[in-house]
Amino acid sequence: MTTNSFHLILIRPTKYDDDGYPIHWLKTSIPANSLSCLYGIALDCVERQVLGSDASIQIHTIDEGNTRIRPERLIETVRSDGARAFVCFVGVQSNQFPRAVDLAKPFLDASIPVAIGGFHVTGCMAMLAEMPDDMKEAADLGISFFLGEAEGGRFDDVLKDAYSGDLKPVYDHTKNLPSLPGEPVPIVKKEQVDRSTLGYGSFDLGRGCPFECSFCCIINVQGRGSRFRSTEDLEGIIRDHARIGMTKFFVTDDNFARNRNWEAFLDTLIRLREQEGLDFTLIIQVDTLCHKIPNFIDKCVRAGVDQVFIGLENIKPDNLAGSKKRQNKITDYREMFLAWKQHPVVLTAGYIIGFPNDTEESVLRDIEVIKRELAVDILSLSVLTPLPGSEDHKNAVAAGQWIDPDLNKYDLTHAVIRHPNFPGNDLDKTYLKAWASFYSPEHCRTILKRAAALGSNKKISTMNRLLVYGTGSRLHNVFSLDGGYLRLKYRRDRRPGLPRENPITFYPRHYYETVRNISILLFKRWRYLNFIKKLWSDPKRFDYTDEAIAPVGQGDFEKLGLYTATRGGQQAVATHRKMEIIKQRARAKTALKA
């Protein structure tokens, strides 16, 4: 045993549920990319011996979403080794910040240094004139903050300072974002993949976004200038993970279509699949303009993309304009969805409610339009939230607007501002009504009918997503990406300030809820499977059609509710027609010159 043994404990914290219990699962949905990134960086630090050749660094990676954290046991592990330690809370979002601070206190009491990084602390310091109270309170406890990204050797100094017992209050790298080619790539441990329900790993190929959406905190954390990894990095990621049997990946880039190296990346993946026989699939995130990029969709599918997340956000032009989501044009929506639907892919659309002009009536009417006229398989609904780090949050703070002080609610499923059209908790109720409307049994069957009619082979994938988004997330009242398999609760881990429940009431209720939820999911899955079996064996399934999967027609602008029943829809059509005339004239002039 060496006196220079050093434990680096990397933790991705969870959040509390509405009853104050940390959200744990037997298996989570997808491994956290932020944890994978810092693990790769930490391994590189070990390889380069940044603490010296006589230091023995042991790295612990813990995703609290699928692992109960017992600080006293981690402290005992460190002490039994006669070692020192450093605890890093990684990729902490605003709704995870209260939990991270609560977990940090036992480590601080044991004189183990603690740092918090991620979107909340970075976004606050990037956008606000001064440190918010929640961060000040954490700083008073002795917690350090890491702002920005850790590649480019930026983690070296933090590690050295923690090792020497001289951790600084703040490490600010927000003004100097690192280049990514050749930097350590995200690494997911096989045990973390095994603790996910879908068996996915995750990695990023680019960071930053050129758009200016006011509700987005990413652009003020990762910047508006895009940075990219290299094709060599990508090939290494795929090959390294193939060695441990990992064949499914979530590419966490917020907009892969705006990655200027998209074609080189896809060509690399196509070569690995078609020439070398590597079998893998990808989930990517794109914008609503991606179908206009020549060859983009075709190459995505050849490269293994079988699930796509699209930032639809809203179907009202005035809501899109008000949030600076100007790149989204409702006149492109049907064409874009149908371009993807020529291939067997599952389409998930992000959708936000709670814009200033929204009412319950307008929100529910818009959901009906989406159900009827857009080929959306999965709708990921969220409540408009002024996330720290976003322009919306900065403006609300500057205006002195009331914002809920409990960061735990900033999970996109709770209203945290006072909306003039939704008194009390009416916005929360409308959110649940909108969700129930889209995932009604009738509409879920319609989604499967469309998949069958279009010849999709993704019937089980579609079914699983409908179960996760449409049933599982609501049974547990969590945002869809925070879900998992088999909810775990621990009576003694309740949020500080809330009373510890009597075991006589706690355990029977928890076991009852667990049995009930599993029974509901199994029953629904059984019904889906029976429906799918009959549907895919029906030779007339290809005869099914509806407005969503019908080809785009010339009369759509006059008859579809997407254009006639939305605020600003007719103006959007007029603008579209005007731009088309301008383009036609420009093409005609070019042809004459040629």
C-alpha cells in the first residue's frame, strides 16, 4: 500500500422526485456522456502521470441514476487505503444541483475536497452579473466550481491542486473553449452499459451551435462556434467499444446536421459498416432543415442511424419567432418528416409548451394538429423553463421576475414561472393533458399503423419508445430521458428538511407502487405485441394512409390545420411563397447567364 494512493471519485448525481427521494433505477436509459467524457480525460491524466510517477490514482465512476451512493462507505474505502481523495460532480444540471450539494457535505466534513462542474454552474457564470445564491451557499461550504470544458489539459491543474490540498474556489475556462481533435474521447465502462435498459453507449462529435434559441443554455456553455472531433477519433470510439460488444450509440451533439464534418463522419461509419462488417446503430439529434442538405438523410441511414431526435419545439410561428427559433419553418415540417419516413427510422420530436401566448385550448388544439398531420412517432414534451445559462433566465433575473427558487423543479416537467394564461398549477395540468392526448391508445395504434404502411422494420423499437415515453415516464412522473427500469427508493435518503417516513407506511406503499407500475407496463406491452402481430401479418397493411403520411400536396397550405389553425400560420405560408418566387427568379437568371 502506497502513501501516495489517490482516489478520484467521479459522480453524475441524480435529482429528487416530488416526494424528496433520489431518483434511482435498477437500470437507466442511456449512460451519461459527461461522465464518459471526464472518465476518458481522467484515464489520460493517469497515463501521462500528471501527479508524478509515484502517485497511484484509482478512478471511481458512479452514475447515481443506477447506483445508490453511500458517502460514508466511499469515505471508509479511502481511509482504509490510507489514501487521499477528490470528489467531482460531473455534468451537473440545474435540477441536479441541490442533490449534488447534499451529497457533497459528508465528503467535506471528512476533509475530502469537492468540485462541481456542468451546465448549471457554467451557465450561471456565463450569463449572470454575479454568482446566484445557490452557488454562493455551496461555495461557503467549501465546494469548488469548474466552469467550461475539461479537455485540452484543463483538468490537470484541478487534479494537481486537489492532490496537494490547495483546490481553488473557481476554475474558469468559459472564455477559452478547447479544440477537440486528438483530445481524450468519451469512454463508457461495460458495467455502465450493462446498467442501462437499452444497452447504449454515448459520445459527442461536436460541440457548440450557431443558432440563438433564447430557451437554450447549451449555446452559452459550449459556445456558438462549432468545434469537432476528427474522423480518427470517431473510428477509434467505434472500434474500442466494438471490442466490448457495444453496438448501439447515442451521439449527443445537439445538432449533428450543423456539424461541418458530417459527411466525413458518415463516410467513416459507412466504411466501417459496409466494408469491414461492423454492425452498429446510432441515435442522432438534428434540426428541421436537415432534409435540405443533399445526401444527408440517405447517408445517415447507411451509416446506421435508426433513431432521430428533431428539435421541432412548436408549430406556432409566433412562438418560434419569440424564442429566436427562426430556423424552424412550419412550411418545411411535413416535407422533412416524410423525407425521413422514406427509411425505417423512429422519429422523436422535442416539443415545448408554455410560451407567452399559449393557452390550454391552443396547446391541446396544436397537439391534435400534430397527431393528425405530422409523421411524428414520439413526442418529447417539455414545459418552457428559464434554465440557468439561457437568455430567458438572464432576462427574467434582470427584470426581477419571480422564478421558483427550488432548482430541483427545473427538469422541464414543472412550471417554474408564473404564466398569465395558466393560474396556479394549470400549466402543469395542461402538460399532463397534452401528454395524455398524444399517447392516447388510439393515437399509439395510429403510429404503429403508419410504421406498418411505410414498410418499417422498427416495430419493436417504436413500441418500446411508446412504452417509455407514453407510459413509463408518467407512471413515475419524470422527464422521459430521466427514466429507467425498476424504480428504487431508499427511506433513509430523503431530501434534507423532509421528515423520514415510518417504515410501516413507506415500504408497503413502495412495493405496491412497484408491482402496480410493472404490471401496467407488462399489460400494455402484451397488448402492443398482440396488435403488432396482427398488424404486420395483415397483407392490407400497406393500404393504410392518413394526412400525416400522405405526400405533400399543392393544396396543403389551404386545407391543413398546421397552416390554417396556428397563430401566424398564414403569414408563414405567404412568406414561404414569396421566398419561392425569389428563388425561382434567381434560378432563371442563373440559367440565362449559363
